[in-house]
Amino acid sequence: MEYSAQMKNRMKRIEGQVKALIRMMEEQKDCRDVVTQMSAVRSAMDKTAALIVSTNLERCIRKEQEAGESSEDLIKEAVNLLVKSR
């Protein structure tokens, strides 16, 4: 699968958030602030995972439809990937 510039940019932003989190911890920032930032990172990761799975699913479904195959198993696999990522 090719990963779009949008997907890579999201990951770079997440990387920046994680670096900021480490800096906050090194500076002994309040735990509420640290945990709030951790939640933001987790949410960004979840959204990025969903984008990757949905983009891949769309491509695979189109490919299977062109071949005249059923997409049911593919959809189940995508849902399982999203569930596992949580």
C-alpha cells in the first residue's frame, strides 16, 4: 500500500506531540496536563489508523468488485484491525 502525504504528515505531527510530551515530563509538568496530551496523541493515532484502514479497504473492495469477488471477508478483516488498534 502507498501511504499518502496526508498520512505521513499526520504521523509527523504525532511525533511532535510525543516529543512535547517527553519534554513536559522532563520539566515535571502537572500530571493532568501530561495525561491530557497523552489522550490527544492516542486520539490522533486512532484517527490515523482509521484513515489508513479505510483507504486500504476502499482500494481493496474496488479491486475485488472488478474481479467479481465478494468483499465480505475483507470488510470483516478491516473492522477487526480497527478493533485491535483500540
